[in-house]
Amino acid sequence: MRALAASQLLSQLASIRAGIAHPLGRRMIEGFGPPLQADPRTSACVLAGLGSWLNLDDTAYAGHLSNSTVSVPLAYAYARRLDGPALLAAVVAANECAARITAAATLGPLRGHSAVHTHLAGAVCGRLHCEGADDAVWRSAIGLAFAMPNWPLMRAFLASDARLFNTFTPVRTAMDSCDAARAGLHGPADILEHPDGFLDRFASVPLPDAVSAGLGERWHTETLSFKMHPGGPGVDAAVDCAAALHRELAPCRAEDIEDVVVEASLYTLFAGKKAASYVVGPGSPLGALVLHTPYPVATALLTGGLTVNDFAAPLLNDRMRWAVAERVRLVHDPALTKALFASDAPFGEAVRQAGEAAGPWLRAFGGEEVAQLAKEAAGAVRPSFASAAKATGARVTVRLRDGRTASRQRMIPLAAAGPHTRAHHAELMRHKFLEFGGAEEVADAAVHLESMDADDLGAWIERALR
């Protein structure tokens, strides 16, 4: 568990570095200060904001956890001079609290990055664990944080720089809630499950039992999926396939490509459809581009990869990429949708736990076909997440103008939850950290976090963000 948390820390530090390097991230620093500053409350918000909006943050069942569950403990461990074991324990505790509350509301209108209530829980728990707060403060802080939970608007999320506040805002709310609880203000202890509470408003099919299911046996940290490149739901597997096809077809030139077919689950198509109306070429808003499959796939086909620089000028203005993007078609593959629901993340386990009650949500999400596919994929609720998987698969087929075709399929994206990631997460996250400009000695030291004293940890955090 702590080894996974160490990889999670290194992964999110890489994401924060990417945010710092991007022009929008630099503007956030101009407005709110550097990632590490004297006030850990503001530091937590800035770290959360920098790591969230490029879709490089880590996910789990359930939620985009690391923006709060790593960023807030980082800020407080640094400010309070905690040691490595204390930081790792705070990250795992925040993961478990945030993931369980998010899972309880997964079958609702908000999911993925739009489920920003994840960070109310992650930030409160990450901070209070570092501070060693008592039970009364925890109860009131959670109650106060969820008193007015954030609800993002897709127009702002997809079309403007407001996406940078996707995590910043709920983390700031959580910081205020912790301060208020320490000052003696009380929040309702039953805010989550009460008939007039959080789940009543935020879940179409409330799963209150998910908050406490299998405590000590079902570790949501074991469902972590790490991001190797920017991109939204399902884009990861398609980009992995496109990068592999680039190597197979090299040189792969825009003028050689007749068309590209991306077969994916309905989840990928759903996210892409939301973003498509905002994508108009090089001037498209970043929030929509990272959810839009054609441009990332075209970029990976032509260059062999996808990185943050591909979402900013001058690379974003490359007319060849956009010419290929116009030839990319998305097609629904029912088998991939069925595999999605058979896995644990992003919502397969929630559907299993809900049982027949999930039917209306499934039909609203994707129609009768999806409801039937989910039913066929249904199984027993998992007693443990030790074998968790996130099957957001894709198949990419390229047809060339000389008549040749080439195809690649990947069921689990590189570094997503599954057997390969469980065996190789440390080396994968080392690679990610180095790719975004981190130093080798920092990456190599991540595996020794559990033995770092306060001085060593503080120096490691400083070097990681330098």
C-alpha cells in the first residue's frame, strides 16, 4: 500500500511540474503564489490547481483523487516538518475517505473531473491527518465542507480557463472548513446520508454503504490508475495504440493516412461528444481538447507520443496534426463497453453494488443497450480490490493510401489499474517524473520515502518541485 502511495506522490509531483511549465499554470502562480509558501492552506490550493487541469492526475475507484489526496498532504507535511511515513499515511487515509465518499455518489450526474466533491473529502482528510486532529474536528470539518458542495458547469469547464479552478476551489472550501471546525463551528455529522443531505442531491442512485464497505479489507488505494500522458476518459488506451502504430509504420506521415478508426466504449464516446462542439482547431480551449480523442490520437500517430507541449503553441498549431485529426472516426464497440462494466473503475463496482437499482441511471447514461451490456457484465461485489482493473480499452485501425492497414488494441491503458501496473508502477512513475523534467535522484529516492526523516522529506519535496 505504501509503495503505491509513493508512486502516487511521484506521479502527482510530475503532474504539478507539468502544470508549472504550462503558460496557464504560470498565470496561476502569478495570481496565487508559488507551490510552496509560508501558508500551507494557500500552498495546498496552488498545488491542487497546478496538478489537475491537464488530465495528468491519478484516478481510482472512485474519483480523481491525487489533486487533493496528494497535494494537500504535501503542503502540510512540508509546512509541519513531518517525516516520510507520516506523509504516506496521510495520503492513504485521504485516498480511502475521498474514494469511498465519491463511490457513494458515482451513479449520479457528476463523474470524473466534474465530481469535484471528491476534493472536499480528500483535502479535509489529508490536512487533518497531518495535523493529528481529534474526532470532533474531523466530523465538523467534513460536515461543514459538504454543507455547500461545488457543482461545476460544463460550459466553464470545457470552454474557459475556469478549468484551473476545478480542484483549487473545493480545496479552498475544505481549508476553510478545517479552520472553522478548529474554531468550534459544527457541521452536521449526518450530512452524507441524511434525506436532505449530500447523497440526496448528488446521487441518482445513492450508495451510502459504499462509505464503510469492507473497511480494512477493501483498500481503494489498490484501485489507483496512473496517467502517463494528458487525456480524458478512454483517450489513454487510444493514444497508447496510436503510439505503437507510429513505431510500426514509421515513418508515419500525414499524407500517407487515408483514415483512422478508433473503436472504444460508450464512456469514451460520451466524453468526446461533450467536448466535440468546443473543438474548432488550434484555437480550441484546453479543457475540451484533453477530452477530444481525434487530436491526441493524430498527434501520437505522427510523433509517437503525447505530452503537455502538444497542447500549447507552436505544436498545437501544426496543420498536419489537424488534417489527420479530421480523418479520425470514433465507433462504439459493445464488447469494450461490456468489459468496462466488468472492471472496477470508473463505475463497474458501483453498478454491481447498486444491482437492479442501477437500471434507470444506466439507461439515462447510454440507453437500453448499455443497461443490457452492464447487466451481462454484472458479477458479485468485490470483497477486495487486490485484483482491481480499469478496462477503458480502445482499438485503433489506420488505413493508408497505399492500401495497407494496421491495427492495435489495448484493453487496459498503460499504467491503469491492472496486473501490469501492480508489478511495475514504481518504474512507470519514475519514467513519468523524468519525462516532465524531474531529476533522477528525486525519482530514485521515491522508493525510500518510508525511511525519510523530516529534513530528508522537506529537501526531497523542494527538489521535486524545483
